[in-house]
Amino acid sequence: MIFSIILKAIDIMELLILVRVLLSWIPNLARTTFGEIIYKVTEPLLAPIRKFVPSNSPIDFSPILLFVVFYFFKRFLWILFR
């Protein structure tokens, strides 16, 4: 039960991060209320990762790293709750 709730929450966050990445390609949509909500929900997870990623590139790699973290966290949970 708890395992499935945690996995669903991670899946939702992955979807929101993907939406945020797509919104970054369309600047006008990113400035809408919907874009601001997505930003406010995902930024607390992405901001700490940006501290460790060099920012001398125009591409933000923090969503990719967060997907990797989520992947390993899901694997860990799968082993833990098997």
C-alpha cells in the first residue's frame, strides 16, 4: 500500500518535471498560471541538484539527473518492499 503510493507520487513528479522541460521550450506557456504552478511544484526538487551541476552550459541537466535519482530510488524501494 505505502509502496504503491510512493511510486505513484514519484510518477506524478516525473510527469510534472517532463511538463516543465517542455514548457521551457515554449516561453509564453511557461509564464502562464499553469506554468507557474508547475515551476513552484518542481523547483524544490530541482534547485538542490543545480548546486552540484556546473551552470556554464545553456542546457539545464538537473531534470535528467533527477530522473536518474528517481530511477534508483524506485529500484531501492522495489528491493526494500519486495
